[in-house]
Amino acid sequence: MSSNALLVQFGKRLTKLRESKGMNISEFAAHTGMSRGHLSELEHGKREPGLLTLQTIAAGLETSISKLLSGL
């Protein structure tokens, strides 16, 4: 799988998990302390998340990094 395809797949998973928690992107941004723009780029596969970003996202979704990335 190409890195671009992996980023797109991660972005789709992130969107699905966020929506399953009943949050829109603005609410999730406020919940995590991340910018809306940064989260939008991640959800659209336009930005590669670093380890600290993954940790912040996982905490915001009340899950682990391993569950966030499982199956990608």
C-alpha cells in the first residue's frame, strides 16, 4: 500500500471514529486542543500524524494508539 493510500485510509478511520463519538470536527478540535484545520487535513489524508498527534487523537477518542491504527 502506498503512503498516500495509508494516509487516506487513516483519515477515513479517524472520521468514522470521531463521528461514532457524536462529535463534529469543531467539537473534536476543542476536545483535543488541536486545530480544526490540522484535523481536517488528517481526515482527508493530506497530513501525516506524528506520535504525539496520534496520542492526542487516541486520548480524545478514548482509545489506544494501537486500536486507532489496527488493521491499517
